[in-house]
Amino acid sequence: MSNNVSNALSQSNAADINDSSLQEAANTEPMSAATSSESAANNPDVEVPDIEVLDIDALLDIADDVAITWVRKQGDLDEVIDALATCGRVALDTEFIKRDTYYPRLALVQLNTGNHVYLLDAPQLQLADLWEALRKVDVAIWHACGEDLGIFYLLSGCPPLTNIFDTQIALSYLTGQLQMGYQQALADQLDMHIDKEHSQSDWLQRPLTDEQEQYAIDDVRYLPALYLSIEHALKAQGLYDYVWADCQLYASDLYDSQHVEDEAMYLTIADYRYNSQQMAILKGVATWREELARATNQPRTFVIKKQAVREIVTEKPNSMRELAHKTTMHRSMLRLYGEELLKVIRDAKSLPPTEHPDCLVPPYRSKNKVLSKGVQQAIDEHAREIGIPASVLMRKKWLGQLYEVVALDKDVSELPQGLKGWRNDWVVKTLIPVIKKHKTELQQGMGIRVQ
């Protein structure tokens, strides 16, 4: 879309379309999500009052008529900040490049305040005030916000956001599909079809092509309508509070993953089959790789790929020759940093056992299916009671961590965060007793010696 068209749209529509018109198109009375969720949770048989039919066509008409404005000058950002202060909710997306750098290069920020889409030319702007304004919005709507929030936390220095609504997470409650793409979400929920061909294009080039600009606009143009459609369905089923809590949990997890200390990076690629010396080598190599990647602003995998890290841990090379022949480390990196890496490996190997990191607890594996069947039955029953997919109620990672808590007699305070929220009462009162009934089998399946 040309700048002339953008300006014309802005002038003709800014006064005609606002966030309240989106709510009117939704044809819904404001509903207490807490009341709806509590009634459904306490009495699965209660009938939630019918909500009037959502007028999808009206929502899409509003989206099609939304004004478009490029923001390229610092002074023009004030309009965006003012809009965020009054809009209540905002839909967001970002475009960035992170193919050959450690730090992502933010190219574009797209915002839809309900009556206006703003395209922020990120390389030309100081965005500190924007990040702060986004923290204060009631609802920040994203779709699959993992990478976007990672960039937000990296560039903003802000604490974990508490206003996130991720439509991908929300759709998992309604469909059981954990990673539905934006294109499919629009097609399934709104019967709207958009082009996703330009997702990997060069977003730092200026000017953007018309196709890139249209792609960027479409990424947020229909997001408020998608949100209202999903919100309508969730509240009708008494699920909105559950989704909101999981979205904030995800935002917090993303913050934690973005703030892992260098010396703890090894835990993200550790294997339970490594012995304590191998864990020491892994810790040394992973820490060295992280520091070098950041210092040279290149991706970790450009320094050493994960496969090569695993080979170093298992082969424990002592010389440049062994490093070259027993690992798949890139030859250019071997020439530049081989001797430095060998010193890291030697230092780790020379550590006394008392200074080795702890080995990971093995996951539960057993041919005896009594425990697994009992746990799955409990998960399925509770999922049916509250009306959500079992895969959403309990993630594999959480279940593995729960097994570890029970098998090692840890306190319930050490449960993963995902099992400390609205799932906690069910986990403590129902699921843990089921697991404890088969505790011996659990410990044997994890290779833990039973006294």
C-alpha cells in the first residue's frame, strides 16, 4: 500500500471506527470471565446462558476499513503512545531478522488499536516509551508470541508482562491443536484468507515492497476480530479465565528463558545419560559458546552446532586432530577457536568430582503401563469435567517434572509453575495420589534405587 493511500485511509476513517464499534459488532454484553469460569468449574452440568451470535461480517468490515499510518519520525510516535493510553486493548506483531546475528534486528512493529493500524519503522525510532506504554494496556493481543516477546524483553528491559492474550494458546483450548498458525486460525475462525508468503523476506530493506507492506498490515488487521471471536467462544464455555492464566504463565516462562545466566545455558541442552564429568564438559563448552556468540554477535549454532557440542561431550577430544576428526565442528571455527575450546575441555575434565554439576534425573520409562494408564485416565476425566483438551490440561514437560517431584519425595512447592495455578488443587488432591499409588513402579522406571 502506498503512503498516499495510507494517508487517505487515515484521514477518512480515523473518526469513524473505534474500539467500541468492535465490541458492538461482537453483540455481547460485558461478561465476568471469573463468574463464568467458576460456575463451569464448580458445576460441569450448569448451562451457561446463551450469548448472542457474533457478527463476524461486521467485525471483518471494521477490519477492512481500519486506518493505516506509517511512523518513521520520533515525534510521530507520540500519537501512538496516546492511542495506547486509551485503547484498552491492542493487537501486535513484529518483523525482525535473526539469521546471522546473536541479537535480533527489529525491523517493524505493527500495532492495531481497534481503529488504527500503525507501522513503526523500528530502526528509525527510540522505542523505550512504546515498551512502557504496552505494559500498561489492559490486553495485548498476539498470535504465537514466543519470538516477539523474546525481542520485547531483550530490548525493553521490562519485567514479565501480565496483560498477554495469545490467540494460539486460546485456540488450543477450543481445538486441541497446540500450534495453530495465524493463517489457519483466520481461515477456521473468520473464514478469512491471507497470504503468508513473505514471512521470511528482508524486512530491513527500505522501502518495503507493496506485498511486504500488505503482509505486515494483515498480520494485525484481523487480530482484534480473531480475539473477539475467540473470547466469545471461551466465555460461552467458561474457559476465559483458564486461558488468561496460561497466557500470563507463558509470558513469564518466556521472560525466564530470555534471562538464563551463561553458566546455566548447559541445562537447556543437557541429557540425562551424561555422567557428572560429561556434565562438567557440557557446562564449560556451553558457557564458552554463549559468551563467544554474544561477543561476536553471531548465532550460537554458528559457533558450534548442537550436534558438535554433543560429540565433544561424548568424545572428550584431547587435541586439534581429535577435535577435527571426532566432531562435526565447522573447520573455520576450528581454526579460529580450536585451541581455546580445547583448554575449556581440559579444564572441565580436570575438575574434581565434587565440583561436577548434578546429573539429570532420568525420565520415567517402563513397559508396565499401570501407572501411565492411571495417570492418563485421571487427566482425561478432569479434562472432560472442565471442557478442555487433555493435551492442554497437562503438558508432557509438566508431567515429567511432576513424576520427579513424587519419585524424589520433593515438596509440592517444587512443582513446575504450570501446575501451581488453577491446576494446582486438582494436581495435589487427585493426580499426585494416583501417582503415589504406583510410586515403586515410578522409581524403578526412572532408575531410582528403592530402599
